[in-house]
Amino acid sequence: MAENQQQRDEESNTPQTKDNIPKIGYFELYRYASSFEKTMILVGSSLPIMTKLFGGIIKVFGTYEMTRNKDQFNNDVIVYCIYFVILGGASFVVSYLSMAVFMYTGERQVRRIREKYFSSLLQQEVGWFDKQNSGELASRLSGDLQLIQDGISEKVSIVLASMATFVGGFIVAFTEGWQLTLILCCVLPLMGLTGAIMAKFLSKATTNTQDAFGKASALAEEVFSAIRTVTSFNGQTSEVKRYDACLNEALKHKTKQANIQGVGVGFITLFLFSTYSLAFWYGSQLIEKGEYDGGKFITVFFAFMMGAFSIGNVAPNFGAFGSAQGAAYRIFQVLERKPLIEKKKGKDLEQVKGEIEFRNVKFNYPTRPEVSILKGVNLKIKPGQTVALVGSSGSGKSTMVQLVQRFYDPMEGQILIDGQDLRDVNLESFRRHVGIVSQEPILFRNSIKNNIGLGKMNSSTKEIEEAALQANALDFINKLPKGFDTLVGERGSLMSGGQKQRIAIARALIKNPSILLLDEATSALDSVSEKVVQSALDGASKGRTTLVVAHRLSTIKNADLIVVMQQGEIIETGTHEELINKKGKYYELVEAQSLQQGDQVATEAEEIMHLKEEEETRQSLIKQKEEEKVKVENKKGDIWRVYKMALSEWHLLLVGLLGSMVLGSIMPLFGFVFAEILTVFFSSDMVKLRKDADFWSLMFLLIAIASFLANYFKMALFDIAGNRLTLRIRSMSFKAMLSQNIGWFDEDKHATGILTSKLSTEAESIQGLTGSFLGTILQLVATIVIGFIIAFSNSWQLTLVILSCLPLVSLGGYLQVRVLKGFDSKAKAMYEDASQVATEALENIRTVISLSREGYFEHEYQSGLQVPYKVGVTRAFTSSLGHGFAQSIQFFAYTLAYYYGSRLMIDGTIDFSNFNKVVNAVMFTAASLGQIGSFAPNASKAKIAAADIFEIIDRKPSIDNSGTTNLDNPQGTAEVNNVIFKYPTRPDQIILNGINLSVKQGQTVALVGASGCGKSTIIQLLERFYDPLAGSVSVDGNDLKSLNLSSLRTCISLVSQEPLLFARTLRENISYGKQDASIEEIKDAAKAANIADFIESLPDKYETQAGEKGTQLSGGQKQRIAIARALIRHPKLLLLDEATSALDTESEKVVQEALDNASKGRTTIVIAHRLSTIQNADVIYVFKDGLILEKGTHSQLLANKSLYYELVQQQSLK
């Protein structure tokens, strides 16, 4: 306990400011590498050091220029050419192995980290999740893990190859001439310090960037999962603004990253070229003194230069390493966190009798430690006893249910199970004996069969069907076209509230639990279903301990013990009869729920309209009409479209373009100047040698300054422009997604996790076509153009011969592009599927924990990783062939160049100076061409991502905002004319079968009937979430299809059966109904919804955080916030879909009065299972199986003694 409290204090007191976020050491990134992978990494870093060949062959050419010994020259060239062929072969083998090894080990490690991270998340306690955002946690599985993979995969191969070349060059240089090497080495500390500083600042900037992106992902996940709420309140524009604010915060840090990298790389090249200038000046002095000759200088300088160039190749990858370190901190923080409540520790419970005891339990939620929830509760429940908890919302009833599941530990006191402290019990074994049905049943995006089966792993079909029968779900399941294989949708969105609840009950009953926890288990059921299910639950309660939380007191009349709670204390206990006779608080609650019976005479029944099914007429109306399919052009990732969008940053691109072109010209110019220096150092005129050496040394100094400026302009400005573009695309994508119709979100491929993953990965992938990539391409183009000009002007014959090898160089790059393009598209889709599993599990973590199904979701996630992992491994070994080919072909080109160049020199066609200029120009140009292939991964990912993103951006939804008619003066009338409807995802099932319904201005119209009969569908059609297949829906005489959607929804307010709140303050949640609401309006709405007193009692009042999906509030409190959100906009048409279902009797009475008052002067459509709430309705429509069977007033329908009368009778309490 003390250890856990200390951990809680440490976590709550650790400031998470942007400036003190630590990073992990680079080599700690490999802490999850196996011994095999570490061995493979060592193999990949063992590159051959053969830089001395280059210095040696240049010396051969320089010596020939002075001696003209053709035989010796010819023999030496042939020997060196053989060496180069060997070097080319070795380069292929080692480059292939190095790249393949690091891509392979990177895939293995990141897969292992993904699995461990997700597993570690699922092991954390509920209190920890209360302080986190599930969307942000899930986004790290895609965004942050990708950064880690970049930092430990192919980029490491490139860096190690460069480092090996550097080390080899250094050794050769030092052994050949230590004096000059020491002068050259003065650059190393400066380059190392610059790299270290750059990595440090980049790591911090990356961490801050990923945090901002994490918040953006969390917001997107929250919005997508509550898309009906967002849509009904016209919240799309405000959500896009909030999302853009997160992106702008990320852009600020990305801009900082770009500037850091531009300045850092600029300084490294400045130091490098400045040192070359110094080396030429000092080398000329050594030659003048006779300590060096030209050959020795060239050997030393060339060896060191190749090593230094390799360091230059390392610098741009520092960003990837720094980013990986920053991203890994948050991941490893979770991996190494020890949960305060460990599920696998403690004593296993093979059998549970079911005795539960609360012994002086005091409890505050971790997120609101100053608010006392339970104040010394004492309660003993005997095995097999059914105990009901009743009381007002927020009194602590659901908290007790959560404590029994050990979601939290009490601050004081104990909770005992069969006499054992729950803290000493193995939770996995305990939860196998506990069944739970929560107030808001959570179903997973799977089939009905698999959802029920989650209650008991490896359950048989027979067990699943029996559980469904017990929960009164079998009949409606069998009526579905696909039966138990019917998909329920995300969070059960394709099922009605009652259907979801019955599936959840079946899930609880299938495990035959010793302890059954029912937290408003029948709140979403209609009277008929409630009676049957309640009977089933009563039967299921026999022989097991049952703890029931109920607002509808008719459901707990038969409880062995009823516990009345108020403000965290038990104020009454007894049976139903005892408490009724006591005439205390419970008696008051029962009286408030007594349903007043109508006393009108039977003659009024004549006024009731009975609606009979006319099957032939209805069937004739059913057309072969399917949901409109959106025509989208087959986009193939239009690169030019991306670049066209980038033109808005033309000023940055223009300067970046100039920087890239200057940078591209530096290497050919370097080769030109270097060739001049080579000629100078083989001169016998010492005075001319010194003079020319001073001049060309100065030229190198100017190149150094130009390189600094060009690197900054290219790297920083292009990256800034690219970041702005990709974030703009991300914003456009989010906006386009929110503009889609609800049916689009119902599709599996548009699940919340998949859409969130697309936003976090695909827009970022598009930067593979922009930013530094674009700058590098322009740089390479400039290098090639200038290099060819220099080469052709000095010897067109030698240039053409060398160019004959270029098709082979290009082939290497092409192979990489083709291989990677195919694999990336497959891997991306598979990773999205895995991300959806993770997102869904983290979104609904309480359900996952209560079902003890952490292992199931771990397995599902790991299965989802299998295919992309195999694709990644295949990619590692196949694409590396192209890389090895591209790296080795340049050595064969060198062989041809030196051999043919020697022929031309012997023939007198070119001299030593011309030869050097051609070879250096083409050599650096060929190296630049080889680099193009290294951009293949980014380019191929970007093309695929662009195709997906533009498909979403270009998609025209079947229900859009193109209507031109505005409801400037809405009256609130509504008509449903002969409507036939099927859900797009269930086209074989008719939901509404020729419905006619009329709502006059100012009327309160109630819709009643069994769950799944089509009541809520009417609400969704009025909101125009869907369009009917046949018939029409109109408001104020206007067909909804002709109305501007924003105008329509502005005059409508919806309170749903399961209120969805956002992870924001209570003030922000209420004002969601009216974005510009004043604090006075917010308080008035809260008063109208009977929530003002509760809010004022909180320490932070209206600034109190509601928690993710409102988890910091009770069900009744959430519902009242949702009602306040609806009332604040003063709607002309108020839609109440079980708006008071989660309220206790007292709150319901007050809120119902508020709703009755709110209904005056406006039209109200009410869906209710609790018939006491709709007694005063002007018209009541009774639904059954998609038909309207009768309509009339409460008293008229009672007098008729038909279906409605039966429903009323079933809800009588006494």
C-alpha cells in the first residue's frame, strides 16, 4: 500500500512540461533486441575498408603525368582495376547484408515493442487510464513506433557504412601522413559537438511534436467515436478548429526541428569544407618543404575526404535517431511502469462462494481526490443473496460495483470476497467468477456470436445460444438475416439500445458466474423485454450472489436486501415490503415511480386509429434502390497535385529551391576545384604551386560558406514548407471525413481506429514527396546537370563511356521502388487493421478489464501484426538486393573510367587535369544518382498515401450539405410519409415498413414499442443521418433532401439513450449545443437539467473535467449534462431518445418537469420505455416490427386496452 501510494504521488507530482521531458539513450532503443538480432547487427556493421585504393590509383595517374612511363602506368592501372572489381563485388555483398540485416532486425524489434507496449497498456489499472487519453495511447502504436523503426532500421545501415568508411579512411590517412591528418582532424570535435547538440535539441522537439500529434489523434478518435453527437450538434466546424489547433502546436515544434537540422547540418558542412581549405594550404607547405610529394598528399587527403564525406552522410540521419529517442521515451515509460493494481498477483480462487463485504470503505476517485464518494460504507452480502443498491445519481452505487471488480482500491477500509481481502486475490482468477452488465453496454466491432463468446472463452455454439435465450435475445437474433454472425458495428452502433443490452446480459450469463453485477442492466429495455429479461435475471440470480444497481424500482422488488444510498452513505436497508412499511426514503422513491392509470371511459377507444399492415401495398413501394454509391475517380497518387498544393508556400520553396541548386552545384564544383588542386600538387614549380594552392584554398573556403547557407535554406525551408503542406492535408482529410454521412462511418473499413491511423500516418507519409525529399531531388538534378557540363567540356569521349553505366545505376533504384511500392500498400492496410483492434480495446478498457479479456485482445493484436511483419521481412531481403546492386555498380563504373581514361592519357587525347575533372564530376554525379534509390521507401509510401487521402478528400457524400433551403423561421412540424428503410450495412433487413407519422407544431409525440422496432430509426431519419429507401421525411413542409443540413440541425436538439460526453470541461460539454453560449446561458441550461447544484458542489465547478467519454461522472450525471447541452440551443424540435433512462427517481421527476416545460412552445418527439415519462404526450405512437399498430393519447390508449395498455400494466410497481 505504501509503495503504491508513493508511486501515485510520484506520478501526480512529476511535472510534464515540454522543457523537462527526458529522452532515453540511443543504445537503449535496442534493449528489446534478442541475442540473435544483436549478432546480426554486428554483422551488418562489419563493412570493408578499402579507401586506400582511390588514393593509390590517383597517385598512379599523377606519377604518369610526370614520368610518362607507359608500361608501368598500364600495368599499375590494370592491377587497380582488378581491385575495384573485387571492391564492387564485396560492396554488393556487404551493402545487401547490412541493409537487409537492419531492416530485418528493425522489423523484429519494433514488432516486439508494439506487442509489449500494447500488452503493458492492458495491464495498467483503471485509475491510470482515467488520467490518460485512449486515442493518444493508441496513436503511439502507429506514429511513435514508426519513428523508432526509422531510428533502428535501414538508416542505421547507412550510418554504419558511412562510419566504417570514415574509420577506414582515417586509418589510411594517419598511417600515410600523420601531420596532415592531424590538421584535418581538427574538424572532428566540432562536427561531433554539433551532431550531439543537434541530436539533443531534435529529441526534445520530437517529443513535443509527438505529444501534440498524440493530442490531435486523441481528439480525432473522440470525435469519430461520437460522430452522431458531433453531427447532430453541427460540431464539425468547431472540431476541425480544435484539430487544427493541435496541428498548429505540432507545426510549431516541427518548424523548430527543421531549423535545428538545417543549422546543424549547415555547420557540419561549413567545418568540413573549411578544414579542406586549411588542408590544401598546409599541404602545399609540406610539399614545398619536401616532406610530402603530390601522391602522398593525395592519398592522405583522399582517404580522409572519403571518411569525412561519410560523416556528412551521417548528419542528416541524426534527426531520425533523435526522433527515435524522443518517441521511445513515452513508449518505454509505459513498458516499464508497474501497475498499482497487478492482475496476476495474489491467491488463485478456484471456487467463489460469493460472500462480499464492504468494511468501513472510504473512497475518492484518483482524478478528483478532494471529492468523497464513499464515506465509511459497511455492507455484508451473503452467498446467493440478491442485494439492490438504490439512490440518487452520484450517491456511490456504481462506485461500489467498480470496487467489487477492483477497478480501484479503497482509500481506507477493506473489500472482502469469501472473507479474503480483495487485494490479496489473483484478479484474473476472481474475474472469471464475476459477470457484469453495465449501465451503458459496450459491444465490440464483431459478430453477435463473438461478442457473447467474450464472456467465456472457447464457449460452444450451444452455450452461446443458451445464453442468448436466457437474456431474451434469441428471437431477435434469429430474425436477423445473418443470425449470430450479424456484425454489431462499432460500440454496437448497428443494434438498438435494448438489443445491445440483451447481448451484454447474454455475455455475462454465459460464464455462469458466482457473482453477478447488474448496473442498470435493464435500463435500455422496453417493458415487455424487461419483464422477460428480469425474470431471466431473477432465475439467473438463484444460487449466486447478485448486486443490482437500479433506478427503475420495479426491477428490484424481489431483492433479498435493498440498500438505499445517499451522498456516499447507506441510509436504509431492508426488503421491499419492509422499506415500504417504513415509509422512509425508499417509500418516497416508489411513490414517485407509480404510474398513473387513465380513467377515461371505453368509448374513447373509438377515437383510436388502428393501423393494419397492407403488405402488398408496401411491397409495391419497395424499389430496387440501394444506397447511392459515390463515384470517385481511380486516383493513383497524383504527385503533381501534391506539388500544386505546395505552391501556397512559394516564398519558402523559392528560397529552398535556390539553396538546393547551390548545394547541388557544390559537389561538381568541389570535384572541379579538387581536380585543379591535384594538378597543382604534381607541379615542379614551387612558386606556382604555392600561389595556385592559396587561390584554390580560398575557393574551398567560399564553398564552405556557400554550403552552410545552402544546407540551411534547403533543409530548413523545404522541411517547413513540407510540414505546412502535410498538416494542411491532414486538416483537409479530417474535415472531409467529418463531412461524410453516418452510413460511411458504419462501414468496417471506416472504423474509428482505422480513420485515426490514416490521419496520423498517411498525411505524414505524403511528406515523402515534399519537404527535404523535394529539396534533395532538386539538389541531385543540379549536381547531375553541372557535373555533366564539366565532364563533357573536358572529355566527351570519357564522359560517354562512363555514362554507359548509368542505366545500370538507375536500374538499382528502380528495383527498390517497384519492390517497396507493392509491399508498403499491403503492410499499411494490415497495420490499420491491427490499430483498430488496439483502439477499440483501449477505448473500452473498462469492459476489457471486467471481462478479463486482456489476453484475447493481445492475441488479436498480435495476429493483426503477423501479415505486415511477414511483408516487412520479405521487403527487407528483396529490396536490399536493389540497394546492394545500386551501391556496387558505381565501383564497376569507376573501373571502366580509370581503365579507359588511362587509354586516353596514353594516346594523348586528354591530360591529367582533364581526366581528374571528368572522373571527379561523373563520380560525384553518379553518387548522386545512386542516392535517388535511397528515397524509394519514402516515395512509394507517399504515392500510396496520397491515393488514399485524395480519395477521401474528393469523396462526395450521398447525404451532403448541398440543400439550398434554409429554415430561417422554423415552426417545428414534421412528417414521415410512407417511409421504407433498411440500414446500409444490413440491406436484407427492413427496419421501417411503410411508416406514416405526423407531428404538429408544439406537439409532444411519444414513440413506444419493443427494442429494435424502429423508434430510434425515426429520430435518425429526422436528423438526416440516413435517407429512406422509399417515401419522404419533411420538416415544416420541406423534404429534408432540399434543406441545408446545418440549417436543419440548428433547430433540432437530440438527447440520445447513451449520452456521449467529450474529454473536456463540463462548461465545454454543455456549450457544445451552442458554441457561443455565455456562462449565464450555460448555468441556466444546467439548472433546467437539474445538474447545476451538483456542478456547483465540485471544487472546479464548471471547469471540472468530464473525463474520457464522461467516465468521471455517473450515468445520471452524464445524462443531465447531455440534456443541458440540448436545451441550451432552445430548439424548435426536441428529440429525446430515452433521455431520462439513466436518472434516479428524484432526478427523473425534476428533469421530466424541466423537459415538460422545455417542450412548451416547441415540438418534442420522445422515445421512452419508462411509460411514466410520456403520460402527458399529445400523441403516442405504438411501434412493433417496423410498423405502427396504434396511436392516441395516454388515456385513449389505456381505455382501448390493447398493446399499450399491456405495456402500462407491466410497469405497475405495487
